[in-house]
Amino acid sequence: MARMHRPPLALLLVAALAPSALAQDAPHAFVGARVLPISGPAIDDGVLLVHHGKIEAVGTRASVALPANAVVVDVKGKVLMPGLVDTHSHVGGGWGADESAPIQASVRMLDAIDCRDAGFQRAQAGGITTVNVMSGSGHLMGGQTLYLKNKDVRSIEEMCYRFADGAPMGGMKMANGTNSHRDPPFPGTRGKSAALVRESFVAAQEYERKLRAAGTDESKKPARDLAMEGLLEVLSGRRIVHHHTHRHDDILTVLRLAKEFNFRVVLHHVSEAWKVASEIAAAKIPCSLIEIDSPGGKLEAADFDSRSAAELEKRGAPELVAFHTDDWITDSRLFLRSAGLAVRAGLSRETALAGLTLNPARMFDLGDRVGSLERGKDADFLVLSGDPLSVYTTVEQTWAGGDKVFDHADAKDRLWAEGGWGAGLRRAGALCCLGDGEDR
């Protein structure tokens, strides 16, 4: 229950305000829960103080002084932890590259995502507050990904994290293995796939050489090439490569290319990471793992093993471990179970929780903003009914940037959490007897 710290009479007035208004108008103090900061030890009977979308304090009741106008939220018996960071998702219904070419570095997910797609609300119901939305893996390079704050907005620009120059922030989607094996101009073999990627980066280096040689003389500069610009952002380190790869030999091919062209990369899926864990750890390459808990899928994932995360940890590289949904491959609403499955396979609890929060945030260059409950970071956090690794635990509330974006106690929000695949589709309410027709 929310109440004003003082005077009690103000409680009734403040409680009637919308959650987003509360977050902006007065500090909120969540008290009494077990707080999991991720960046430090758990705090029993803790306090999380947030205001204007930022975390102002985290600690024990004795160590955190509450402002006189604070809205106190009693969360005794609950668990608070940072909002979840999904390194690999396809929510938003967007498609990037098409069948015209295997390498399309100029394609932007910014131009493809529907920010009002129901997938974002389902992700909120699963506790996901930051998400990397990518194009599919049917291309050697599928285009520029987008890092998003999972809030309810009217335009995609309102969700974007930003580079220092203000441009929407994201990485570059790449893939190898069998997904991109098609008729020409697509490659038909693994060797040809690597060759095409190598040729593209060499072309980008030549484009950069010409730009430097031209200096400020516009007449000597090559014609503007959006694909080359995208590749140069990879080579400069501005864009991190998010690389779909499954088999151990494909994983090593990515490591080889990253070393040759000195680009930053996060390995995604890595079904056979356990076979080459030593090589991955030695190269200090982060891994975004998917935990598959049902049969099926592609032959490349036949040797998938949930021990991959634990094997990386054993080699002294817990910071390289993260998880993702690949939504709809894994439902965003069930993201917490990924960490639980990895723990069952030998991963430590601490690394598992960091793999849902702080580790992936750092893989986005966003570790200074999200991923842990620390003063000055974005007020992205979850209120859980119990231990985050328990299958019996419910995400009760999700807060992103100081706004409550999901509340299990609200019947409309509960639809996102408990409904089927069509739950909450925007026009579902207009179909016969499914509700009041409200377009959410």
C-alpha cells in the first residue's frame, strides 16, 4: 500500500494519482523488501528510493533517510531487483533486411518496429525493461539493431537509448551457419559466408582510406555509401556486432573475424559454447545464451547444453554470461526461467542474476545507466512475489524509467501476463465480446 511519509492526510490524495504522475511529482520509497542490487550483496528489509526516473538511494532502513514528501510503498515480503535486460529479441513486429543481398549494413530496425506492438507489453509482464530488437538471422549481416527502453510510447524515437551524439543507439546484427545458405547472391557454404563478410570489411576499410585521403576536399570524397557507413561504425567500435552462431566451428569463425578486423562482438545463442569455452574466455568475448527447454529447432542446436554458462564461469569469465529470449523462440514473459535453468546446470546464482541484468547492460555499453540498483541509475526495477529463480514467483510490478509499466493487480495488465499468444492484441477488444474495444 502506498502512503505519504507525512502527513497521513495526504495519503488519500496521492494514492489517487496515476503511477507515472507519482514518479514525477514526488519521490517513491519502496520499503521492507529483500533488495537484490546485483552490484552488491542482498539487502534484507531494504529501501529503494526513486525520483524523477532515477534511483536516489538503496540501502537499509537505517541508512536511507526518507524525504518528508516521499510516497512510501510497503513491499514487505517481496523481492526487488533491477529490470531485466534482453540482449536479443524480435518484439515489435519489424523486419530488417530482405532477400536482395546477404549483407545489408544500411538497414535500420528504427524504420521497421511498431512501438505499439503487443510484444512490448508482454515483455513488460516478464520484467523486461531494456531490449535489443534485431532483424532475423537469415543474412550474414541483417542490419542495425536498436536498444530500447521498454516504456509505453507514441513513437519509436521515445523508446530509444542514444549515442553521445544523440543518434538512436544500437548494434549490428550478423549471423553465420546454415540460416544464410540460399541461392545466389546468398552463400551456399560456410567458407563462402566468411569470405563475403571478409570482403565487405575490406571494402569498408578502403572506403575509409578514401575518405581520409580526401580530407576536407568534398570533390575528392567517394559518393556517400550508407552500407559502408554502417560497416565503419562497426570497425570504429561504435556499433557492437550481435552475432548469431551455434556450432563450435562457427563460433571460432566469428572469433577469427573479430580478431582480424578488431570489431567488438557479442556471441548469440552459442549452443555449443561448452565445446569451446576456453577459447571464448581467452578472447574475452561476451555470450548471450538462449536456454532451450523444449525439443525441436534446428540441427545446429542439436548439441545444445545448458552447461555452457557454467563452463564459462568455471574459466573465470562470469562477466561474459548473459541470456536472451529471441522472442518468440522463448516467451518474454518467462525470461526469468532462463537463469533458473542455467543454475540447474551448474551456474552460480550470482552470475545467473547478473546475466539477466548487469552483464547484458554492459554488453550494450549501458552499464552506467541500467542493470543494477545503484544511485544515479535509471529507475528500472521489478517487484517480485518471491525468489526470482523460482517457477512459483510472479512479476507483480515492472517499473521503467520511474514509470510503472506493468501491474499484475490491474486486470488489463494481467491479460498481458496470463493470456495466450494473442493476448492484448490492439484490435482484439473490437472483435465481438472481448471487451470495451479500447485500443491500447
